[in-house]
Amino acid sequence: LIHELSCMPYLSPGSIPKRVAELDKQAGQFVLPERRERSYPRSVKARPQKYAVQKANKNNASQA
């Protein structure tokens, strides 16, 4: 398809409708089938931290 479209400027104007009709016939071959359902639900995974992070508690809150 990309090759055919990139060659369009070099074609004579009279042959362009014929080429477009051929592309329209061939376009059905490139349609992908429907996607299947997932076998498991999607979930967002936690990103690993680069550095260790201390959890804030009552003792460390006054130091921050």
C-alpha cells in the first residue's frame, strides 16, 4: 500500500482512478481480525524505587 501511494505522483492523471480502485479491492486483505478477550484482568504494576525510602512514622516526622 505504501509503495502504491508513494508512486501516485509519478502516474499519469488518467491512470490514478484505476490504481485507486485496485487499492480498494486489495485493502480487504490487510484488515486485521478482532482482538480476543483477555484471559486475565489488566493491572498496573508498582514501579521499583531507585533508592530505599523510609516510611514516615511519629518518631521520624519531627526530623523532616
